[in-house]
Amino acid sequence: MDSTSSNSRGHESLDNTTEAPPSKRLKVEESTDELKSARDSSVTLSIVPSDSATGSVATKETILPPSHSLLGTTPPLQDESGAIIRLMESDVGISEYIAKHVPKIGGIIKQRFTDFLVHEVDQDSNVVHIKSLGIPVPPEKKAKDVAEPASEVSADAPSGEPSVKEGTEPELGTEAVAKALDKAHGESSKQASSTVPWPDSFTTRLAPFLSTEKIEEVKKLFLEGSEPPFVSDAGWSGRLAAKADESGTSRSMDVKESVETRKEDEGKRGSGRRGRDRGGRGGRGGKSVREDRRKVTSEPIVSKQTRTGFHQTIRELFGGKLDTETDMSESANTGDGSRIVIRWARRGNGGGRGGGSRTERAPRGTYPPYIHFTLQKTNRDTQDALQHLARTLHVPVKDLSTAGTKDKRGVTVQRVSLQRGAKTVEDVWKLANGVPTRHSADDAIRERGERGVRIADLTYRKASLELGMLKGNAFVITLRNVQVDSIETLNQSMNSVKERGFINYYGMQRFGTAAIPTHSIGLALLKSDWHLAVSLILRPRPGEHPDVLAARRAWLDDGNLDRALELLPRRVVAERCILESYKKQHGETRNALGALSTIPRNLRLMYVHAYQSYVWNAIVSERIKTWGADKPVPGDLVLDSGVTEQAAVGDGMKVEDGEANAQPDADVDEPAPGRKGNRKPWQAPRVKTLTEVDVDKYSIFDVVMPLPGNDVAFPGGALGEKYKEYLLRDGLDPDNFQRRQKDYTLSGSYRNILHLPKELSWSVLRYTDPDVPLGQSDEDQLLGKEPPAPDPEGRFLALQIRLILGTAAYATMALREVTKTDTSSQFQSSLTLASEDQKFKGADGDEPMKVET
């Protein structure tokens, strides 16, 4: 069997299938009201080819875009509900190879997590590795350093926890209060801008008024910041708290404690009050404000002088950011004195007694406002890992950002930035490692990170990370059970990739699960068919986790929103957003567009970008099949002189799946949040269509192909017409990608058709037990786990590849050029199950990683 066709359905059919006659046309049947129901689990696109000459009609239901028929491949198998059983490379336009003459090298990709190691390459060309697992300690700053903090403040990482001074029991006598007040007058009232958010002096000055436990409560309240932490139950616990506080007292009774203040505030705010009463909207920007019910209540204080001193101390220490008032509730009237309540000052009222502004946050000291850290994740999506971190750190997920999104199945390392508020590097490290609530500091540096997530190497930085702020990714990839006729063939194949590169396809990760391809959802969004998009997102996927399937069925079959949300894991982001939107609408499903808009923007854009990627793959396959991959031909596009590749595919693009595929944002001409004024407005790159005179001036690595959008030019000749044929067949206008909904307006971009690795080396290993790791993560190396242990006398061959790719290439597509087999997860899983090495499992494998599946 020819090496290019084995194990790949439809690879040969592109060479042997003629183009359908122009008289053939595809008709997408209009959805009925029943199909538009958000609870219909069997929505499909009906493709109806018809021949006007004969009048014959054949119907084949599929959820793939109508243009799939132009690929010349056999339609994929589907189950009774219309879900695709196996999505192959040929179904998303991937069909060609560069070195067709080189025999295939059989091998299994990603058999173990450690067989696919990814390390981000930062903008300084440094490969990101974890350097230390220990708790960071900020460096001591000299007085002269305080005025001019560095752009990055590193944190040391000792093996144990830093020493913490324990407080003493408070002295509430008049003499102690007098001493404290004398000391307060001698100190600056601006201690909130100290070099650390909570200096020891805070504890010392609060000691005469509060017990050690209460001081810790105040510290926790202060370090959490002015925004109350998000809760994991969609806010229901906050509503229950409104009924009864910890002491069982009705919260409505606490309204008495500030009646006069509220009246005064209403007088000052005037009509602004009414704006907030309407659905919680009001103030600037119309943002809803979550009620902050956090507070710390002191022990009873008898002396009025002591209470006065306490009020004054809180104002001086925290600059008006924390507010104090006497607890006037009935439960506080014990006859032993009055209690003082400490809260964050209300926003919008001048900051309470301290006069803080509405936009002020907890003081950050002289450290920069962001913390950067290294994240290693194992078998987790990047967004899923960030959501886990957000819950752990008690911050909204929007406060976390990355330069790119990494592959799920593997062990990946990258930098992450956090808008820290009042948190220090020590706070972030402890929260992320569950210290001391779930682990001790010693345990945290002796065990693997919880749920496949580990953070390390924390530093302070002036700015956050943004998508695209990297130079690429470094990979260590191990292919298992390699089948090759000779080492010479193996070297020939690897040298071909090293010298000629590989076709820069968007890999299979781009198109989601086999059952519901993401580019099908993307096409529905581009056609403004919101109900169809929702239905495709909510449909069951064969083989998914039982909890997820049960949650889908609870809604789709029973219409039980509460049960569906109870069962649905939080990592299933898009589905949860839609169902929670329906919950807020009391089960009403007519506003499908509104439900879709609650999905995080990056995730929504993934769908439409997947459709762009599908069309790009298909046209590049036509280009390579017709004219080869050796040199440019007339009609090809290249970037115009003076425009760099980065300008074409890097600025405003999204990097994802560890294999760094560039993706255009719908509004890349807008500055990124928090970087206004630092970035030049996005401009569409200029391209040149090659003529016979031009072709010898460029190489094949200069040739680019457009992702469909408003701001791109199509190549000349037959390829340009092919682009239009695909888009028209799918019901889109090639000349207008402007949409009423801005998020789905595509500007387009350009992508090189070939990619040449920046570095590439390889080695041959032997092993017998497939559970024995042949690669090692940074975390395991620092934990002292057993290093990789290949067996020189092993029964099976492994190929370990080390390569560095730029921000516009998939590593799996480089491996595809070597193995010449389908890289879809379903196909690779079938190879693993059928692999002979599975008979030798279990003897010497390392301890299993505790990760989420």
C-alpha cells in the first residue's frame, strides 16, 4: 500500500475525483421553528444536491458545512442522531504532504502526557521552564529604591515558609491606647503605601484594639481587595446570606445600623440612586455591582476613648479604604461595650470617612500592579486551568491573561499574568497551593500540583501579558512503537522536515470533538443562525464524561435546568454559560443570541476562527496538490516589501493549543484592554500577487494564503475562484464579512502555507513497558521523581523529537509529515489500543498523575 494513503480515509480521492459540474448546487433547508428550539438535540443541516438536468434529488443529512462536498472525500460516518462518529483530517481540508516520496514512519502521538512536552518561548527568545517550587519571598528594598521601583521585582524561593510573627493578646486598657495613639501621631498617615501591602506595623498598631484572630480577619479582608471574591455557586450563597448572618440574625435588622448614613447618601446622589434600583444598573458604564457583605466585627469595647482611637487608627492605616462604624444591631447590645464593624468603604460615596475615590483599590505598596508566574498544566485546557486558578485565588478569570493557549493532552509550561490587587507573591503562592487550608508549605513543595496545575517563579511586573506576546513554542515529543524499515528512512524523513518544512495546516485540535466540529458552529454564527449554534453546542457528544452527558439529557430531554446545572462540571464552559443564561430568563429560550453572548469572547471567536481555518486548509491543499510545494507560481500572494510576517499573522492574533496557531480577532484594530496608547492601531497588511516576472524573486516560504475576511485579498486565478466557491456554497458573501454583531465580523489575515522549524533534532530510544516515561516535566524533575528510563535492550522503538516552532504552526502537523498518518485524537487512540506494546504495560511505570479527565 502506498505510504501516503494507509490509515487515512479520502487522501487518494482528491487526486482521482473531478470537480462537480457547475450545474450541481447545494441547498441548505431553512430551519423550522422546531429546529430552532434550543432544546432540540437533533438539529442538522440538510444538504440537498440536485441536478437541474435530471431533476434527481438525493438527501444526506450532516452537520458539516455544505462545502464539505467540494473536498472530494467520503462523508464521515454518523450515528442515529446525526453526530459524527469519526472526524478525519480529510474532513477539514487536510490531505497533502511535501515529501510524498519518503516512506511513512508509523508511530503513536501523545500516548502518555509526558510524551508531549511544550514550553513557551518568550519575546526574549527564552524557553520558559519552572526554576523553583518554593514559596517566593520579596526582596528587601532600600529607602532609595522605594521611589523608583523596577519594572520587574523578582522573588526568591527558599525551601521553607517565611517566618511569621505571631500577634499577642490585645491590651484594651487606657494606658495601652494612649501609647498607641502617641505612636500613631509620630508616624506617617500614609502607611497604606508601604513597601508591602501588610507590613508588620499594621499588626502592631491594631494589637491594642483587636485579638490575634480578629487581626487575621482584617488582614484577609484587606488583602482580598475591594471587590468581593466570586463564589462558585453562581451567587446563590450570597443571596442565602441575606436571610441570615452567621449569628442567625436577620440581615434586614442590620439595615438600622446605617439608616442616617443611607439617607445622607441618597441626598448626595440624587437621581443616581434610582438608576441603581433598576436591576442593579447605575453609575458609570452601567455595570452591575455585587453587594459586598464581608465584614469583621470587633470584641466589645467599653471605653469611648478606645473606640475613638480604633476608628482613627483604621483611617490612618488604610487611607479611608476600610470603613468603621458602631454595630447597632440588637445582637450587639450585650451591655459589655460596643462592637466596631470594619468593612471596605462603599464605592461611589467618597470612600466613607476616609474620602477614598470610587476607583481606588487596596494599596499595592511600591510593587508593580501585576504578578507574573509560570504555569505548568497537565491534561487540561488553558481556559479550564485559568478558571481553576481564578477560583483558587478568589479573583475573576478576566484578571488572568496569557500570551497563548496550549494543548490539552500533554504537559505544557507558559507564563501567566495576574492583576494582583492587594495580593503579594506569597499570598498568590499560598492560595494556589492550598496553604495552609489543605496543605502545609512543606507538602506543597513535595507533591504534584492539585488537579494537574502548578504555579511557580512569581515576579512583580508593570504590565499584563497579552495574546501573541511570545515567539513560539519548544517541544519535546516522543513517538511510541515506531515502525520504520530502516534508520536511513527515519533520518531521510526528519531531514526533509528540517530542510523543506511542512504544510502549515491548522491541526485537528482546531476543530474540536469529532461529534460536533467547531467549524460547523462557526458557520452557524457567521450566518446569524443563533438557535442552530446553541443547539449544536448543547448536543450530546458520544463518549464524553457521564456527568456531562447526564446534564445535557436533563435539559434536552426533561427541560430541567436546575438538574442540568447541578450535574454539569464547571470546566464545560460554553454549555454552562448558555444554561445559566436560560436560568436567569426563567427557562425562556427565545433569546439565543443573548445566551451566546454570555460565553467568554475568546471561546466564541474560536468557533468562527475554526470555520476560517477549515476554508484555509482546503484552499492550501488545492494549491499544493496542483502546483506542488517547491516554488511560488503566478497568482500566489506574498507580503509586500516592508511588511513583516509578524505584522501579517502575529499582531492581534491568538495562539492556541500549544502548537501556536495564529488567529485573527474580530476587532484587532482596537488596542488590547489595559494597553491603550501603547499599541499602534491595527492595519491590514499589504500583499502582492505574483506574476511570471516576480516568481523567481521569492521562495515558497514567502507564499501566504488569506483567512477569509473583509481586509484580505484572494489569490489570483483558479485559487481565488475556489475561495469564492467554498464561501458561496456555505451561504456566505465573499465580498462582505461585516456582521451586525461585531464579534462575528471577520477582518481576516494571512498565513504562510509552509513552516520551517527554527530548530529540529531527534534521537532513537528503546523501551518495553509503555508506562515507563521517556520524557520528564519540569515539576517532576524538581520534585526528584525518577528520570526517564529508556531500555537499551527494549522491544520497541521510540523517536524523540525536539523542535522549536514559531507562533503560526502546529507541532502535530510537523509530526504528520513524518508519520503520514491521521493525527485526529480518535485515530491515534485506536492506534494506542491496537499497539503491541500495550501487552507489556504496568511493570515499571511512574506513579499516576492525578489530573482531571
